[in-house]
Amino acid sequence: MIAIYDKPVYILAAARTPIGRFNKSLSSFTAPELGGKAIAGALQRANCSPETVEMVSMGCVVSSGLGESPAKQAALHGGLQPDIYSRSIESVCGSAMEAIVSTIDVLLLDRIQLGVAGGMESRTNAPYLLSPTFMRKSANYARGQRLQLKKAGAYRWQFDDNIEEQVKISSIIDATAYDGLFWTPEKKFMREYALVYAKAHAITLEEVNRQAALSHQKARTAQSQGFFDDEIVPIGDVLKDDLVTSEKLSRMQQEAETDIACGYNTSIPADNGSAIVLCSEEFISRHPSRPMARVLGFSRIDRPAAGFIDSPVEAINSLLTELESTGIPRSQFEILEINEAFGIQLPVFVKNFPDKQINVNGGAIALGHPLGAAAARLLTTMLYAMKRLGIRYGITAICFGGGGSYALAVEMAQGNGLN
């Protein structure tokens, strides 16, 4: 699936919260609260009042336990009115990109003039899921028999009898791992597919760790130089991303000496909210707004689950080919922001795009991977990097669980770091 937009769609602004690691700086905030903060920050940067927003679309992968309509909750946290048209979108790691692209579709149909799209995720507050049946036999219960529970509130339950025994033979599932990282039809984690790919394509541990070290180094430099500051909207007293300490990074590096897909060279799920303000040409004509960028088009490819590792390469190349037919040479796209789900992917990206600047401020290996917010976070970071570096054209890409990838191309507007 591919589309080149011949009718203008603009990005007025983009903002994100800091990225929090598991149980770290953002642990007290729910996903809708993170999303709401990003929405409010993006609207403030766009100089748009909440009343001008006609639709909110927010990606979220692990929505269990968030309550009804997480996107509407985020909209309310962002200062929008209770009658706002809102929708929650789940498309694994592509959730925020699906939110952005589907909002563009609505803009192109002239159904709205201004919308907010993005994503939100709180790995820290994702629930544990209790299976309704026992996972093994015991003295008083047969395997597969339903748990013995009693009601303890409107939506709460407690174990009824033989509590210790029931707890021991119950199955507790980590919602983030199961809903975000595990392909149930083949009962495999995405990590398993990555390992198979690395072996089949002779990707070495040394290559992966070299690229992972660059990601960590670039992210630390970007943070110390303040490159992330303009894109981040503080939440509470949290101003910056949670980067691992030097001491912990050193310990992680030792683990990476024997593991090609470990914490040092692979992204980990994280907490974040990110939002993009999108509008039509008509909105620009009626409001004193200066766009940040124009969206040129997108591509999406879908593959079997095992094919996700190099899928961003196909998505980017197919988009570049279509854009070239419109008169924009491939060489004009100087910068790529591609999600670093696994360090195993980085040698593939570098080999296929040797003339591009890839993840100039580091990527998810160093910063963390906030699942449903990831694509909006990538786009936000790329836009501010393009502004800082004076780059006109860029592409953001992200693979997703189940197999496939999205790519989105943008052109920066004059006055945003361009001569």
C-alpha cells in the first residue's frame, strides 16, 4: 500500500514527553496521562486552541486496564472538550503511524480541517493478566478448571478458597510481552525471528554491538547538547529521557559480548506520549499558522511475522521510488529515522542506505521503545533534527510485530531551519 499526496497536508507541530524506562521517572503516569501531556504540548507549539481540534487519534498497544476509550481520556488530559471525536488505534508498533496516516485520510476527505494524532504507552503500568483457568493440576483443582473467585467490587475479584494453592497453579501473563512482543499463531517472540534472521544473513555480534554503541553515544551527545529539549514537553518534574547510567551501561556491555539480542543492543519497551498536529491547506488559509512540515506520502508493506526485520528497507525504497516519479530525487532525502527494534537491523539499514544520515540522535536501543507511541516519537525527533540541521526532506520508518513496516515522507516548510 502506497500513497503520494497531491493535496497538501501539513504538520503544524509535534511534541513528546520524555521517554521513561521501566519503573523509572514516568512510573506514576498512566498512558492516557502521557498522551494528554503530549497533546497539550503539541497544541501549544502549534498555537492552536483546544476548540479548533476536530479529532484525536492515539495509538496504544497495551490498553488492558486503562478503562474505556484511552484516546478520549488522553484528549481530556490534553485539555480538549468531552465531545471531542476520539479513537484508540492498535496496530502493534505501527499504532501511532496508523493513527497519523488515518488522520491524513480524513483530512484529505475534507471531513475535518485539524486533527491530532500520535500514541501513548506505559510499560511500567501495563497490567499482569490472570488466566481464567489453571495451568497445571493440584490437589484440589484439575488443569483447565476455572479459578474459584468471589466478587470484591464493581470490577474486582478475589480468590475464594485454597488461596495459596490457587495462586501457585494460576498463570500470570505480562501484558506488554504478550500483547506487544509475542506472535501467538506461531508461539514465538519477535526476538526469536530476529535471531534466525541474524544467523541466516551472517550478521555478526561485532557489527551489531558497534552499531548499538553508536546509538548509545549519539543519544548521550544529543541529550548533553540539548538537541532533544525543544521536542520534549516536561511532565511533572521530569525534563529528560531516562538514559542508562554509565555504570549500568558498562554491565550491559559485558552481557552483549555473548548475546546479539540483549538489553545493550536491543530496544526495551518504555513509557512515552507523543503527538502530531495535522491540518489541511484550508486551515492554514483561515488561521495565522505557520506549518512545520508537509507530509508527502507513505508506504506500508505487510509480510509474514518472520519478515519484519528488513521490512523498513522495502517500505522506504518503495516510497522513494514513488517520490522520485514526482520529481524529488532519492538523493534529496538526506535523513532517515528508523526504529531500532533490534540492533540486528542496524547493519542492514546502513548497508542499504549508505548515503543517508540514520538516527542522528540515537534510537530506541539507547532511548527505549514505547510501542504504541514509537512512530510518533520517531517523527517528532526527526522533524526537530531536520530543523536543527537545515535538512529539507526526510523519511521516518518503523517495523511492527506480526510482520511489516510503515514509512512516511515529509518536507520541511521554509523558515524551519531552511534557507
